[in-house]
Amino acid sequence: MALARAEAPDSAAAEFFINLADNLPLDHKADDPGNTTGYAVFGQVTAGMDVVDAIGAVPTGDNGPMPGQAPITPIVVKKVSLLK
């Protein structure tokens, strides 16, 4: 799980994403001296992967800022738990 952001590294606000597979293009690039590439991962799914897979199976379209990648039917997360 990581925060979504614009091109600027400190632009993340409230949107997050869960990768369903390795997404190497989002990794930090070792040759980036300005620390402007990569996304900070801050969590992982520890239970309920069936729910994540069901969300991943929802048809996508042009409803958001990333053409073809937003759920056609909005997904509402009702509860998130912070585990320490």
C-alpha cells in the first residue's frame, strides 16, 4: 500500500493504492540524486486479500485522473485498521 501522488514527491494527500503484483516502474531509481522517483510503501494487506482481489476484478474506465484505470463503480473503503 502506498500513497498516490503527482509528479512532485511531496504531493501525496489522501489517495492510496494497493499493488496486486510487483510494479517495478514505481520503485525508486538508484541514479536519482533529487529523490523524486519512487513511492513510499507504508502498509501491507495482512487479512482480507479476497476483498483486495475482488476490488481488483472491478471493471475500470476513464472515471479518474489515470485514463482506463479507475473503477467504473466507485469503491468505498469503510474501515482500515492500524496494527502495531
